[in-house]
Amino acid sequence: MSNPFIYHLPTKIIFGQPAAEAIKAELTALDVKRVLFVSDPGLAQAGLVEPITAALAAGGFQITLFTAVSSNPTTTEVAAGLALAQEHNIQALIALGGGSPIDVAKAIAMLLANGGSYADYQWGGRLITQPSYPLLAVPTTAGTGSEVSRVAVIVDPANPFKKGVLSRTMFPHAAIIDPGLTCSQPAWLTAAAGMDAFIHALEAYGGRRAHPFTDQFALTGLRTAWTALPQATHHGDDLEARQAMMLAALWGGIAMDHAGLGLIHALSGPLTSHLHLHHGLANALILPHVLRFNLPAIDPARQQTLNEIAGLPPTAEAEALVEKMASFVENLGLPTRLAALDLDLTAVDWDIVAEETTRMVLIQNNLRPASVEECRAILAEML
């Protein structure tokens, strides 16, 4: 019998139009002029920000630029962007980038409508009662799915335990998907972001809250990424593969937001905090080790489906699927062991990482419960 479910996605998805054109049309429909444009320094330097902001300025929109967003964004950055938005009496927001600028823009849009600081909602239990200011999310990576989710994950330097704030009022107004924006990405970022999308779909399909509606998004995302991600990684100018990965990221994001994540993401949060890893890279590294731990709890019919997606016979043993997934990650040029990274691992307190993993809300959706000791054993296996 299926889990009961509610499906709610108020975000308009605009796929395949040039970003500047789609943004202008949406801002015109919203009847707004004063806009906060949120991005990061790398995209500004790469020349992706200026053509869009110039086109918007030429269209009569007043653009306030905020590009001080880091790869693991903080509440300090949110506060700076919020102050800028309030100073310029902003009416709507645009976020260009990966999950970091989109999450920061979500946080600012929520605070503009509801007041207070992010910590009030993250730690203080303050309720979100008002709809966020309109946000147009324009992803430049095929990965996070933040453009179709209701959560923003921001690090509080005073309490560096990763905890998201989520509300149905925080969905972006529109997700503007222009696959051409991803073509200049380096191979490692394409691979790491794409693995994030793949694992969103995998954990949504293999979690406690999985249900028939999200299964369709998850399975289509998995199948698409399995073929398109290697192509997009190794042939970055293949626009068809780029388009396919943007779809996979949307499908994975929708599945994740509605069916939840699991132990891979629960481990990834503390691991990225302690080692300052890219989120998608951390997920890819963790994947085979958590899959090995989880497979005994996965329904045999679902394992057969995963076997088929990975090109294995339906009745292949669990370890064969683990090895196939590890090879998939390695063929993208990503590591499956921490030792492959140029990092000082001796300074990490692995017991704390394991304990923090068990405090992540995401772990509750994992099919197989994991104790601190079991998380510690998985981390030891990853070394």
C-alpha cells in the first residue's frame, strides 16, 4: 500500500528560453521594476551576470547587484543582501547560479516579507506566515534542484550545524531553465552538480516517504542522468546532454522536495562543514558506502529497478550494484574515498561528524536506521 501524499509545486517552470527574455517577461507580468540580482563572484567574473543585468537595465528595470555569495552561504551573507534589498526598496529578486545564490535569495525573499533575522526561523522557532517576495530562480548548474524546492540551507557561523528553513511560501515564483548557461562549466563541476541531482532522485526513490507520484520523477531523473551525465561531463558542448541534465535536476529536485532525502545527504552536511567540500562532490564520494549500508533494507523490486537502470541483470547481487555505482562516480573523475582528496584528514574528529549526522533531520527518512556507531563505521570505510 502506498504512503499517503500531498503534491504541491506552485513554481512555474520555463524551460529552454533565453534567460534574459524569460526574466523580462516574468518581471513585466509581475509589474515590478526594482529588483535584487543575487549571484556569486565566480559567475560575475565568468561574464554570465553582466549580459543579463544589461538587458534588464535596457528594458527599464532597476537592478541592484548582490554577488557576495560563497559556495557554502552564511547568515552573514543573507543579512548583507537583506540590508541592500531594504535600502533599495526591492520588489522582486532574481537568483543566478547554483544552489547557493538561489538559497540566499530564498532567505532574503522570505525575510523581506516576514521580518526578523534568519536565526529567528532557523533556531528560534519563529513561524513563517507571509508569502515570500517574488523570486525568479535561474540555475547555472544541473544539480541542486533548489529552483523547485521550498527549503534554503544557510550556515550560521555562530552555530555551524547545517539546518535548513523550509516553508511552502518559499518556493520560487518561477524557475527559468536555460541549458545554455551550463555549457561553460568545467567538467568537475558538471560531474559534482550532476551527482547531486542523481542522488536526490536515488534517495527520494529509496526513502521512507517514497510514493508513486514522486517515484515517476525520481526514476526518470535517475535514468536520464545515468546516460546524460557522463556525456555532459566529458563533452561539455553537447547541448542535448546539457538539456537532459537540466531536466534530470528538475525531476530530482521535485522528487527530493516531496519525498525527502536520506543518509547520504545526512552525512554530507557535517562532512562539507568540517572539510569544506563541494556539496555534490561529497555526495558522490559517500554514495557507494551508504548504498552498501542501505541495500539490505531496500525492497527487492526497487533494487531490481535500480539494477536495470545501472545496466545490470535484475537479479544481480547487492554488491554488484554498489560496484557499478562506484564505477559510475569514478568514470566522471570524482573520488569515492576521502584519501583521494588533498586534505588533512587527521584534524577531523570523526566521532563528532558521526554524531552530527544522526542529528540531521534528513536521516529520519532513511529506510535503515543508522546509529552513531554505524555512521562512524561508514566514515571509516570512506577513508
